[in-house]
Amino acid sequence: MMMVRWNMRLGLAALCGGALLVMLYWSRCTDITLRPSSILNEEQTKHNKVDIECLINGEYSVVCRRDHDEVYLPFSFIHKYFEVYGKITPADGIYDPRGTFATFENYNVEVRDRVKCISGIEGVPVSTQWEPKGFFYPTQIAQYGLAHYSKNLTEPEPRVKIIDDGDKNLGNWIVSTDATVSREFDTELKSNILRFTTSDQASSQVWCKVNISQDFVLSLDLRLKPNSSLTVVLQNKDKKETVYLHYVTSLQLIYALDDHIYYGIGVEHKWRRLTRDLVTDMQKGWALLDKAKRKSPRNKFKISSIILMGEGSAANIRVSTSEHMAHFFAAARWLVSTQRARGGWPVRARRRVASRVPDLRAGWHSAMSQGHGISVLARAFHRSKDVSYLRAAQRALHLLDVPSSAGGVKAMWMDKYVWYEEYPTKPPLFVLNGFIYTLLGLYDLHVIEGDNSISLAKKMFDDGMLSLKTLLPIFDTGSGSFYDLRHFTLGVSPNIARWDYHATHVNQLYLLAGLDPDPILINTAKRWEGYMQGKRAAHN
Amino acid sequence: MMMVRWNMRLGLAALCGGALLVMLYWSRCTDITLRPSSILNEEQTKHNKVDIECLINGEYSVVCRRDHDEVYLPFSFIHKYFEVYGKITPADGIYDPRGTFATFENYNVEVRDRVKCISGIEGVPVSTQWEPKGFFYPTQIAQYGLAHYSKNLTEPEPRVKIIDDGDKNLGNWIVSTDATVSREFDTELKSNILRFTTSDQASSQVWCKVNISQDFVLSLDLRLKPNSSLTVVLQNKDKKETVYLHYVTSLQLIYALDDHIYYGIGVEHKWRRLTRDLVTDMQKGWALLDKAKRKSPRNKFKISSIILMGEGSAANIRVSTSEHMAHFFAAARWLVSTQRARGGWPVRARRRVASRVPDLRAGWHSAMSQGHGISVLARAFHRSKDVSYLRAAQRALHLLDVPSSAGGVKAMWMDKYVWYEEYPTKPPLFVLNGFIYTLLGLYDLHVIEGDNSISLAKKMFDDGMLSLKTLLPIFDTGSGSFYDLRHFTLGVSPNIARWDYHATHVNQLYLLAGLDPDPILINTAKRWEGYMQGKRAAHN
């Protein structure tokens, strides 16, 4: 039996909340009976460390481990029983720009309600956070990329099932009488491909029964002529419910009607690699139909079949547990292709930040978008060695040196300390977490560029760290942290960081404390973590 | 029957704490029975407002007032029963430098344990706060002066009993056979005086039986030759205990042995006006003898007699409920006579302010001493028109413009905003309450000087107000206030203001809000007052 241990520092928000829950429920309604388990070996007995059966409320039996008077319950049980989350993480790993980004391996950007769906054309999320009709929010897209990059490093190897690789694994395609299929070598794709045509009749199709459970990320190379489509049929194993996911030659983002959900994948007749999390695509379609979110659809549905209609080609069709790097590079490519002349990714939604502050008008920039964008691009360059990513990252620095009043994101604290503004309002708000994320982007770029004493990223990082180390104490409430300094700039009531943002601050400070030995960082991180455990600053 | 109403804003510390206490005890242990009182008149009956008897726990009977379903308990009862304090205060009076100082009419400096006694020579308190052998602490002396000035304005007229004025009221002096008394007119004092001599024998004396209860402030003009004394005999009415207060020609501060307490009043053969709170003098003597503090000695003791020994003269002998202005001017004179060339009142005690900060070495200056000193001197000038007080106040400004590193009290926040430091440490601590008190001193002087556009006090006040209004938000914890900004300058855990200091901040801000219409002052005062009622800043 393996013990799950978890680290309290990373993923703090979930775990501290969890710890509280555990205690609460424990005393209230859980009765545990312990009895020696038959599963024990000599080594364990010698050290008086034995497996022991725990009866939980007489309802469940859990194999635990006993060491003298202490009994250890497996986290896998605690996880389910108390609905708390935790994972095995390195305790004191130093942050590395080639590695996971902060704690983003825990992020699941696409499931958020404010993500309308993943675009079929760009492969990146579309946000409805401040604009109901949906827009590309650079911060969210970068977080989507960073989350998948991080998950790729922390999750187990995905299972991959080849549906058709044109070589050793060929799909069993069933072809209607008025349809055709053929196989050939494509010089552009440098791969064997499947060509297909169907007639205008609805019954005319080329399809392949697949019957795959558990794994839901479909990827394939696809080139479609107009009015052609790829359809994936999903079936609920219990209820015999059927959902049709249509990927169609259209510019429309998403459309849903009854059991049919449509994603436009563009109209150009060119090869594109499509990588779709089918469950996400299904859930977003349901959300559009105002259907309630299903619990664990991954356990209840299976991929039943794949259908090609119209005219086009497909290749390298497979289904995986995950395709994190494909999602990551979709974000990186979006950042390169949409970057503007000044190096920015404007946010195309009006943003109301705080009362008494003029709204940010559509087209504003965010230091957090710039910083996160840089973090994505630095990693994309590291993985691909494609210099266009590096150049884009370097261009993204520019707006960090442009004052908010001139369309940039730079604020100054008392004319002395630079602050990269997540929301470049007038007056500035000095949001803490977005500023630190921007610093991480600068650090990432500096490291990925290699040691270079005249690096602009390094100078900006150093300047920002000086600001942070100087102003950090002002964010301390004595029992938590402030989200921003609006009470200073607006003269209003302070804006205290809620639990999860405070946890983010703590994680960010521990991370920076690994990069900079100034004791203010580690001391503040520890003190602020203490606040989460109920500690309070003393009064005089 | 008169209703006592009290204002929640001023004297907030006591009242908010009191309100809580009231509620707690109320539900726990107080049973109140109401029955109509016979004391009612026609007018009251007509409006259904009647006196009503309340039985408290079957133990006390209190006459209360009923208005329909509500019953009002007199504060005089609540005051004693719950040991809470309150007083009738003007609700929204604008601060006036000629009037009370902040809420100092509630201060009772001399009863504090850290006051060793009131000096017989200078008539001002001697502190043991940081120096067990006692020293003159300018801040404390100024507070003593300001408290008495304020009490003089808010308390009822004192009762005055003339013991001997050499004119209409003559004491019945009993003269030993080897002693003499004579009466004559003194040209220096411009008053009839009593001359006396006694022999070296202990039984040789001139004494006067007085038998006064309730009032204990003795004042007289006194001129003694060496080895002469004035003794006041106090008797405990119940226990027949006798205490002898000796005012002797000596430089010793205080000395006590058994029932004899000695105060040195100086050795020069000159007229001095002695004003002594006899109960305070008795209590401080007991403290020196490590006797427990008595409760309400003013109810239990009486002044039994006054004894003159040696050779000297006395005049204008009286006993009053209070002699606040005498105490006030004692403080003002001390400030004038001890002021140094740079206008400062150095603090002659080493002061440990905070760990990680070098101690302030004896001789340091405090902006609070300077500010309070100015507030005393401005009032002394206002009352006496003696320009030496005004000049001393103006000289006291100088050190506010001298950096702490050069022996002054000036710190700068980020090289931009001046802060007058209560404790001029390196690095600065930015103590809030002491800074605001300094601002009040500057305001006082400016107003007392009269409108003068080139007033240095006004410029210093304006500069300081700008600092205060700029930095005030940084003192906001979201649930209270910080005492200082040591977390910023030392990078340590924040120093949260305890309840009474937070209450002081609130009172100070309400006061300043009456002088400056900037909404940051009144809004912060209201928000911080809300924190005392359990309100909290929102989180995001």
C-alpha cells in the first residue's frame, strides 16, 4: 500500500480549506473503528508499522497504516470523502522557467463558466467574463497555455489510441454507396492521408466506429472543402443519450441545437491540426443550451464513432487522455499571430474595475497579459527553438515601460517605484498578484534568453523586485493581505484579498523567495501563510 | 429626574468597551423588575413618560424613566454598576486651540502608576516609565498640563474653602508656648501674611485644625527658612488612621516612612505658591511604601489639621475641589524654564522602541513632546498674554525641521512626505497618534498666533496634513489600524494598534475632519469607528 503525502505549501488554498473541513466533519459524523489488517509483512511488523482496517461510520472499509499509536488514513479516501484536493509536489523546488508555471498545473481554465468554449479555429478559450458575446482574453489564453504546459510536466503519460495513422493502424471506414475514400501520400503533410467525398444527401457519409471510453482528446490533421464536416458521436453508456459534435467549415464559434453542437473550424481549404477535448466541447454546448453541468461525464460517456461528410482529407487520427502540448502551442501561436505593433495584446472588452475609477475602454492592455504571454512564449521558444516566439516575448516588454496614461501598463508609486499594472486605471490600483505574475514573465524571459547583462527583461525584473520588496509590507493587513492598494490611491475602504487570492500571494512569495534571498520575501510568505492558519500580527 | 445622555463619539474607548460590557452582564446576571414610581407629575403622565422604579437583582432600587414600552436607566447607575465611563459632551464641536485638548479632560495623568509623584518643587509629574529612579518626561508633563486645562473647562466650578486669607477669613492658629505668630503685609506678595517661628523642639509648632472632607487640593503661598516645614494631617474617618504629609525645605523628590510622607519643595528662601492634591500625594507615598492602592480615599479621609514648623511665612491658604489652572501653569512654566537652545525638551531616559532598532539614547527628542509642549504653551499664552509662552512655543518648532539623524524628529516618507516622529528612530517608525498630536500643536500655535500667511507653524501643519492625508490609508488594516509603519521600514510583522490606540486614532481623525474638509479624514474616521463596532472592510 502506498501512502499519499501532500505538501501544504503548494496548492495551499485547497489544502488549508480542506484541513479545516476534515476537522469539522471528523468530530461531527465520522466514527472510525480500527482493526488489524491481515495485509502485513515482516518488515512492517518489525517496525510496528502495520496496515490496519478502518471502518468509517460502519459504512466504508479503508486500509490505513498504523505506526504505534498513530493511524494514517490514505489521502485517496480523504480526497473523496471530504471532497478536498491535494497532490504530491516537490517541497522546495526552485522555480525554473522551463518547468511548471507557479501552481498552474492545478488550473483547469477551460472548465470555468466564464469560458464560453475553445475556439475551433484558434484552439484557445473564448471568454465571456466582461463581454457576454465572447472575446479573446489574452490573460486567459496565456493561462490556458501555461496550465497545459505545466500539466504536461506533472501528469502521467497519456494513453494514446491510434484510430488511423495511414500506416500500421488503419480505421475501419464504412463508406456509403454514393461516397468514396482513397489513401495517398501527401507531400505537404509528409504523411499518408485518407481522402473522402460524400454526396449532398444527408445519409451519404464515411464513418468509423471507435467505441472509446475514458479518453476524450481527439486529434487529427484535417483539410476540408466548403460545406464539409467532421462529426464525433458521443454516447451516454447508461442512458443511451447521443450527442453529436460537428466540426464544420464555418467561421461561427459555436452553435447548439438539441443534441447537435457545432464548432466552426474556419473556411480555408488547408491542412489544420485539430485537437479537441470532446468532453469540454460537449459541456460548452450544453451550457449554451442552458443544460445543467453533468458530473463526471468522462465516466458516463464514450466516443461511439467518427463521421466525415462533404469533401476533404484526414490523417493521423488519434484519441488521447490529454494533448497538453498541442493546447499549449495553440496558445503560443495565438499570442504570436495577434500581437500588435507595440508588442501588446489588447483586451477587446470594456472593463469596470472599481467604482470611482473610469472604466478601461476596450483595447486596454494588462501587464498580466503581457507577463503571462511572455511566460508562454519563453516556454514555446525553449521547447521549439523557434525564434519567432522569443522575438514576440521580447516585443511584449515594450508596453511595460509605457505609462498607463499612454496606453501602456506602467504606474509609479510616489514617482519612485515602478508597478506593472494588471488593470492600468487612472489612478493606479497596484494589484499585487498580477504584478508578481508579470515579474515571473520577466524572469522567464531573462533566463530563457540566457545570461545577458544588458537584458531589458532583467532590468525590468530587478526594478519590479525592488518595488515589490519595498511595498510588500503595505499589503499586509496583520491577518491577511490586500488585493490591491485602492484604499491608498482612491481613499476608499481597503480591498482585502479573499482566501484564494491570499493563497496565491503566499504561493507567489514562496516562489520568489527561491529566486531572491532578501528575507522580506520568505518572512512575508511565512507570516502570510500563518494568517491562513489563524495566526495574527500582534497589537502593541 | 434628569436623564444622562452621552455621546458615543468622544471618549469612544471607554464607551464602546462599556457598551459591550453592558450587554454581556445584562444577559447573565441582572434581573430587573419594573414598577410605577410614585414620583410622577401631570406633564409626564400626559405624554406617557413616567418615572418608574427598577429593582436590579432584587438588590438595588433605581428610579428610571419609562416612555411607552421603553425604559431608560440612568447612566449614573450604569456607570457604577458596570464600571463604565461616559460624559455629556458636545456632539460636533469644532476643535478650538483655546478650548479642551482632544479628549484630555478624561485623562488623569497623576494617578498613573508610571507617575512616581508630583514634584514638590516644579509641581509637575515625575515619570518612572523608562527610568525607575524617575525623570521629567516632557510629553507626560504636557499631558498633565493639557488634562488640567481641559478639566478646567469641562468640570463644574470647584468648591473653595478659605483657611486663612489674612483678611476676612483667619485661621484659628494654635501656637505652642515656645512658638510665635504675627501678621503683616508683604509688599512682594501684595497680601497679608502669617509669620511664624517655632523652637527646635518637636512639640513646638503652629497649627490649625481644619476638618475638611471631600475637597483635597491645598494651595497656599509659602516662604520657608531652612529646616522648616508645612505638614498636613489626614485622617481616615472610619479607621482612625493618620497620615502626615510633610512639605519640607529639601531637594529630595519624595520620601516615605510609616505614616509620614515627605515632599521636598526646594531650599531657597523665597515665596512659592504650593498647590497640592493631597490625596495624590498620599497615594504616591503609599506606592513608595508598596502599600496597596486604596479605593476612593476621597470618601474615607478628611483633612484634619495643618501644621507649620521652623521659621517662615504663609498666606492665602485654601482647600479646593480642584485647582486645574495652577497645575496647568506649573506645566507651562516647566516647559519655558527647561527648554533648550534648539527649542527642545530632551527626554533624559534611554528608550527601547522596537527590536531591530537601536535604542534612543537619553537626550532624544520627541515630536509628541514638542507638539504637546506647543499646545500647552499656546494655551498658556492665550490665558496669560505672557509673550514668553508664545516665544517658547515658536522656538519648539525648530526641531520638527531637523532630521532624526541630526538630533531632531523629522523623518521623510520616500523622500517626499514629512513625518514628525514621536520616536526618532533609525529607520523611522511613522507612529500615527504621536504625529497627529504634533499636528494639533502646530494648529494650536498657528491659531493662537493669529492669521499670518508666513507662519512657520502653518506651513509645518499644512505639510504634515498632506503627509497624513496621503499616508492615512496605509494605516488601515481593514479591521482596525496600525500603530505605526514598522512593518514597512523594518520589514517585520505589522504592529496593530490595540483598542485604546485605535480609539485615539478615531477621535483624532474626527477632530481633524472638523478642521479640514478633505473627505479622506471624515471617511476614514467613520470607517475606523465602524471597525470598533465589528464592521470589516470587504474582500474582493
